[in-house]
Amino acid sequence: MVYLVTVGAAPVMSPEELEQYVQKKIKRNPQVLRIRSKPLGHQGAKFLAEYPPLSNLTTLILNDNGIGDDGVREFANSKILTNLKILHLGKNDISDVGVKEIAQSKNFFGLQELDLYRNKIGNEGAIALANSKVLTNLHKIYLGFNVIQDEGALHLTTSTKLKSLELLELVQNSLGREGKEASEKFNWKQKFKSLKREGKLHDLRNQFIGDIGVIALLESPYAIDLIELNLDKNNLTDKAIMALANSPNISNLETLNLANNQITDEGAKALSEAQVLKKLKTLILDNNYIGDEGAKTFAMTNHLSQLEKLSLEENQIGPIGAEALAKSKNLQNLAHPIFGFH
């Protein structure tokens, strides 16, 4: 018997063909099944959902098989596929309807990784995932190349249900600035959580976290514990510096390295006026774009008098700025040369 349903131009595999194919696939490892670009359709998904030899399956990867929402529903209602930890259903014509099936089915309680790239998922599907009471063990969600907008992204990035989520991919969706920033901040916060566990959060040099990464760090619960913070070579602009200067979460910093970024006089002014940096002893700003005006703000600061080291090598400070720093009455505790020489 051959099914009459078709996926695109190709006929769906018959039950006999599919059974033979699956048997070969799981012979080596009965816990893993990968099928890519085979015409399964809804009926093929139904076959898999009811096929007893798949009862031990923990990884199911079906990419470009045309299973659609009806196929997802078969998996959600299956009495066989109840142990899945990894589920990939990329490029399968799945809409918000199918995603809701996943979000509500107890079959997916143990799911740790969900890949739904290149489907037709919008805000409703994203919100269903964010509010799922089932998917609490999910570590990774891949939702690239769908039609999710800012609303969906914001629900996902602020979800209180997805407590185990460590990675959220939303590339090539219909996101505006707010959605893109929310997604980027979420993933940086997960990165910072990992670095905190490893005891490496203080050293972020060459991570290229950008302004959004700094803001994410300041919003995290870990910034307040930092005594030292190295942000050397991170593509930071004055936006990040102003966020730092106004955050109470860096009040314990004693050392701050901001070398090799894109900081100008505006950033220098923000730092010189930062009341939260009362414990700061070392401030490194080498290789930025600070000029005479920035130098003068440091010379006149009333908030950084405790500094023991202020390094401004390779900036754009001329004789006027250098003279202001040399004559400063507010930087009397400096024990190191500002420009690398006495």
C-alpha cells in the first residue's frame, strides 16, 4: 500500500519503505533517529508516533520532511515518543498551531533541546513556548528563520517558565530594535552566568560584547560582586560607559580596564562624574579617543580622588589636556604615570 499524499512533488514513503528505513537507522543506536529531506508528511509522522521500536528514542531529528502541524500533533499525542530530550523539526511547514501542541504536551516534559528553524512560527507560537508549563527543562531553543516579532521575543526573553533556558536563537526573524536587543541581552546574560560559575566573569577582554553586553552585565545579579572588571577590546562606545557610570551594581569595583574601545570625551566625562566608583583605584583607558576635554574632566573630578592609577596612553590628548592633568589637585593619590612615563 502506498500513501497518495504528497510532499511537494515527491510521494510520501509507504509504511513498508518507512519501516525498513527506520529499522536501518536505529539498528546502531535505538535512542537516536535522524531523517533529513525524506517525504514523510503527516502520515509518516503518524507512523513514527505509533511505531513501538521507537519507545526508547531520546533524540528525534526530522528536517525538511513536510510533517506540518498535523505531524507535530501526532508526536504530541504519541504513547511511544515519551522520552525525547532532543527534538529537531526544522523546515517542516510548522505554524503557531504546531508549536502550541509542543508547548502543551506532557510528552515533551523532558525535552532539553528544541530546534524549529525555517518554519512559519510567529508571535503566538513564541508566546506559547514562553508560557509553557511543560518545557521547564529546555536548555536550548532554535527559532531562526521564522516570522517572530518583538512581542514574541520579549515574552521568550522574560519567561519565568523556561527556567532552564541557556540559549535562545532568533536570527532572521521579523524583529525590530527592541526584539533584537532583548534577544542579544538574554544570550549575554546566559554567557555571564556560565563565566560566573567558572570564576572568569571579571575577565571579559576580547569578548566583543558591545554596549548591549555591558548593559546585560549590569542588569545581571553578578555585577555587584565584581571587584575587578576587564573590558579591554569589546567595541564599547560612550553608551556603555554611561551605563557603567550610572549603575549602582558596580559600586564595589576597584579595578576597571576599558582599554582599546571607542570611548570619547563624553565617556570620560561620565566616568569622572560617576558617584558609584568611590572604591575605584585603577582606571585604564588606553587606546581610546579621549581628547583635551576628557582629560580636563578627569583633572577636575571630585569623585575619583582615590585613584592610584589612571592610564590614558594612546589617546588624543594634547598639551592642554596633559597640563590640566599634571596640575590637578584632585588626583593627588596617583602612584603611576598617566601616559606611561614620568
